[in-house]
Amino acid sequence: MSCMRRERGAREELLARLPYLLHERLEEVERAQELLHDAARDMVLGGYSWADVGRLLGVSRQAARQRFGAGVAEWREHSPNVMPWEVEVDFFEDPEATMAEFADLERLRQGGPVEDRR
């Protein structure tokens, strides 16, 4: 096989992989955005102000609150007595088990018994 054919084959292989590479980068960006939202939520729930969050991100407190405020409100509504950093679970791995762990954490914080699921 000629050198030119090999080069053309390698180029075609690379071009065929580009959509997959783009998709992988998009997933990485989405995960980074999730982590950013989580960090902003955790700061506010931990007692920092929206001005503190905004200052770190280089935006106004209003912009920070507009961008990340829904996550804080949602957490406060669904888990008012549990801080996010107290929960180490992967919701997407097993949603039912995750919800059970949230319930256990809430019962524990209220001084109640926790179910043994082993």
C-alpha cells in the first residue's frame, strides 16, 4: 500500500472519530457546569453570601444569584436539614437507594432510627 493511501486512511479515521470526540468534550463541559452549580450552592448553604460567590466568579451578586439561586432554593425545599456535603451518593447509579439514603439522613438528624438495608 502506498504512503499516500495510508495517510488518506488515517485522515478518514480521524475525521470519523471527530463527532465522538466532540460529544466527549460536551459531556465534560456539562459535568464541569454541574460541579460549578454544586460549588455555588454549597457556598451559599454554608453561609457565604451571593456577593462572595459573585466575587469569585467575577460577576455581580445579582448575576450569581440569578444563575445559581434555583439550585439553592431546590435544595432548601427538598432537604432543609441536610447539607449537600453530608451526602456522598451517586443518584444516577441507583436512584431508589439514593432516595432511601436521603430519608435515612433526615431521620438520623431528627434522632430517629435508620433502617439497615444490608
